[in-house]
Amino acid sequence: MRNIRTIMGKCRVIFFDLEFYVPENSRSETGFCYNPWDKSCRILGGSFLLANPEKDFGISESDVLKKTKSLWLWEHGSEKELLQQIYNILKSAYDTVRNAHSGAISPILCGIGITSSDIPILFELFKRFNILTNPEAFSFQNSFRAIDLSQLAVATFNNPKNFLYPKTKGHILNKYLPGTKFETGKSVWELYESKDYKGIQNRVLSEVYSTHRCYELIKSDIDKFKSLELSQKKREKAASKILAESSAVDS
């Protein structure tokens, strides 16, 4: 199999956050209430930052927000129309990355907790609204890769027990962006019912920016860990050389 050179300018990390509405009769006290197959529930939309690794890191918050595209139900005629536009965004990133690498490199979906919520929900909705057939949805979903910060961040926390567990958004924000806090997704239901669409939009943009920033800070921590590992290897190599030289003199 031939090696494919990674063209960084043609890679994409898709930072995104989705919001949903759950009517009162479908709500529960605990757990995730939204179900993509419950027709009384709605996807409200979300925000998407298709980050180019060469250009879209180490930039200001205002630049992050400028590059973030938002799609909302109240700006579209139906959930299907909204979902079609979301699909178009993902397909655009897919085409950019896969075409540049002959299909060997995939676009990355990135968020906090997305592997157990946003990603499976989105592809179920593509099926439900006949945007993709079941086989097409399976193939398209597997053309992406996911970096879920709730999992990636585990290594940056102390884990004294033999039980690694994904970190919550609260844990991650408290460690990397102290002072930043978001209410649960349930607060969006009240905003939607009161038609405070601007409040929902601002919240989601802030979440995408926070995810982007946490990604940068976690990457920085990983770089530090690797630097410490390299330093340790150099010390061990130097100690082994000294020991070998000492043994040679003694003999």
C-alpha cells in the first residue's frame, strides 16, 4: 500500500455543537432526553467551524467566531431543510479532505461528548429524513474520524483508580477555561419556548469557541508530556552510557 502524504492545508477538524428541543411530555428527570426518532422532538440546529490546521489555530476568539457557520431551524422551512444544509457542510469537508488524499485521510469531527450524542443523532436524522439511505449513512459516518475531548482529556487528569471514565464538559472547562460554565442543554428548551433565539445562538457559538480552545490547550499538554518523555529517555541513555563507561574502566 502506497504512503499518502498528509496535506495539512487540506485537512479539516470540524468543531461543532448541536442543540435540540424536547417537549414536556418527552422529558425525564435524568439522562439524555432527546431521541431522533421521537417526532415530537426537534433539532434546533448548531454551529460548525471547519478548522484548517494551518490557519485556524492560535487565532483570536473573534476570528474563530467569524469562521464559524451557524444553521438554525427558525431560518429554514423545516427540519429536513436544516439537516440538508448540515449534510452539505459535512459533505464539503469530506470532499476537500478525501479528494486531496485519495480517500486515505478523513475529516475529523470534534466536540465534547459527541461520540455518545451529537454524532449518532445526526446520522440517525439523516436516515429518518431520507437525506441518506441506511447504507449511505453508515458509509458516510465511517468516512469521518472523531476526537471526543471527553475521552482525550482523560490522560490530563489524575486517575488513581483502575477505572478510566470520560470527563464531563464541566471537568474540562474547569481545568482549561476556569470561570467558563454552561447550563445543561435543558436550559435551551426554555430559551426556545420563549423564542429567545439569540440566546441559543450565542450559547452555541461560545461552546464551539470553548471546544476549539480546549482542543488547543489539551494538545499543548500532550506536547509537554511528550517533551518530558523525551527528556527522560535522554537521561536514561546518558546514565546507561556512564554506567557502561564505568564498567569498562573497572574491568
